[in-house]
Amino acid sequence: RAVPVFHFHGTLDGLVPYYGGGLQGFSSVADSMRGWAQRDGCGATGAEFLRRGLVHCDRWSGCRDGAEVQLCTVDGGGHTWPGGLPIPAFGLTTTDVSASEMMLDFFERHPMP
């Protein structure tokens, strides 16, 4: 079945680099999101649905089974939880959005079958 995906990522994440690479050879966030959109049968490109402060969010629509693929990027953000407690060693933590609140809304729209 199509799997709904909601991903948050900071562009200055030092543990899982936004643009890929690092010690583990991670894929870029863009490649990962394209992969999820393709597996879920979504449209080829995401469209912005939110812009607030340092955060901008994109959604791929038209997915199979009513799934959604969403990405919220934190410009200059680190490996931190948006709206959470700051951990300076892991980079910038934005308070422009609450990832917890956004995720709860997302899970309500996409309950497990």
C-alpha cells in the first residue's frame, strides 16, 4: 500500500546532511522525497503549502490510496525537532512551527488501516 510520509529536515543538519553524503553516504533529502513520491504514485513534483519564518513545506499530491508525501525544510536548521527544546550542539532549533502538532494533524488524516 502507499505509505504516507511527513519528513522534517534542517539544511545544516550535521548528522544526516540535507544534500547527502556524510560518513554514512546518505542520499539527499530531495532524492529521498522523490523516491517516496514515486513509490506512493504521487505527482512528480511537490508544491509549497506552508512558508513560515525559516520553514517551508512541500506536498506531493495525487498519491495512491489517499496517501500524502510532505517535506518541511528548516533553512539553517540542525539535527533538531522544530518547536522542541533547543540542543545547541545539534544546531539551530526553529520555533516557527511545531513538528509535534503538525505530525498529529498528519496522523489524524492518515490513520493506520
